[in-house]
Amino acid sequence: MRKQIAAANWKMNLTLQQGEELLKGILANAKTLNENQQVIFAVPSPYLQAANTIVGETKNNFVAAQNIYSKKSGAYTGEVSVEMLQSLNIQFAVIGHSERREYFGESNTFLADKVNIALENNITPIFCCGEPLEVREAEGQNAFVAKQLEESLFHLSSEEIKKVVIAYEPIWAIGTGKTATSEQAQEIHQYLRSVIANKYGATTADEISILYGGSVKAANAKELFSQPDIDGGLVGGAALKVDEFVSIIDALN
Ligand code: PEP
């Protein structure tokens, strides 16, 4: 059975003290997770160690980096490597968030290199894909996201791709308060799974968690997560509030 995941993306928000308070508040109030559920906190790099200490031995809660670089080490000022994450016992990294693609020019092929170095070093990529508004309005979303998967993930073996978590995040729904309807989200998640199934077979496709991101909140999480091909959410704004994120965790199947 594939994992059901609530992932928080703090982006470039919060001081360390605010972050620690938020994390402690969520862990103190959230339900106990079962074997099939995970909660992942993608925190700013300077807070990775402190966050991991707080998450500590709690069951099925993890900390993620919001980004990694595609090289193991070297003269890449300001970047964060997978070796650094390993030395902190961090097991997850968000790769290809639309804000990285848009503001830092990250291409599908560059992201393929990041996926490779993550997997080679036992870091689970949370790989983001999703279309901008103009593509959705022209009904080109399926081809757009399929290309993102093909160019960044489809060089992987089936054993490798099974280790990737995919987050479908329509750019027009991120931070805008506009959520894809549960039908729209289910439709494209089902499509993404079918694209993976065509390449790797249905058994492999069935094992991959595909999260929805884009204005997920306490009020819509249950309905979104109850769709058959939606395996949880990647959450920005609502992950910065204890009550909201606790309710989102509660909505996991
Ligand atoms: C995100 O940061 O990936 C995101 C989906 O943000 P929000 O939930 O605020 O739309």
C-alpha cells in the first residue's frame, strides 16, 4: 500500500524560534500516525538540524530540505548538498518546486540531475510538477505535466522511481487561495499515474504516492485526500498554523 503523506513547505518563512514553536505545537496536537502515514516538514536549511532534533524519535514524522544541489560537494557557494543532509540524518528533499523553477530557472533536465544525486544518496525526492494558468486555460495540463515527468524522472529504473514521491501542484493554485476542485485534482492525478503505468507498469505506478499541492487547508483536505489517486498533500500557507496543519494531518487516510 502506498504511503499517505502530509508534507509542510515552510518556504522562506518564520524565525527559528517561531519554527520550533510551530513544530512542537503540531507534534503535541496531531494524531498518532499509523504505519502507512507520514508527516514531512520541509523547513529552511538553517533550521534542518533543530527541526530534526524536535522531530527526534516521533513515529513517522520527518524533516525535509526544500532544495538540494545537483553536485556532491565543491565550489558552489550557498548551495546545500545531499552529503550535508546525510550528515544531519535528513531523509527527504523537495525537488523542482514551481518557485525554484520560476525564480531560479530550474529546468526539467537540471532537476533530473538533482533526482539522481538524491536517490544515489538515499534521500527521497519529493518531486514537484504542475502547470501554469495559461496552460490550464488552454487545456494543455496533461501534456505539460507528462513532459515534466518524462524529462526529470523517466530515465529511472522502476526500482528507483518507486522511491520518488510526486507532488502535483498546479501553479495557479499555489498561495492563491484557489484550489483545484477534488474532481480536477483526481483527474490529473489519475492521468499522472496512467503515464507512469504506461512506462513502468501498473504495479509500479500503484506504489508511488502522488500528493496534491495548491491551497490545501483544513476545510478541503478531507475531500481532496479521499480521492483514490490523491495520497496526501504538500501544503504551504496552511502548514504555518498549528490548528490548520493538525487538521490536515487528521485528514490523512
Ligand atoms: C506550496 O508551497 O507548495 C503550496 C502548495 O503552497 P500553498 O499551500 O500556500 O498553496
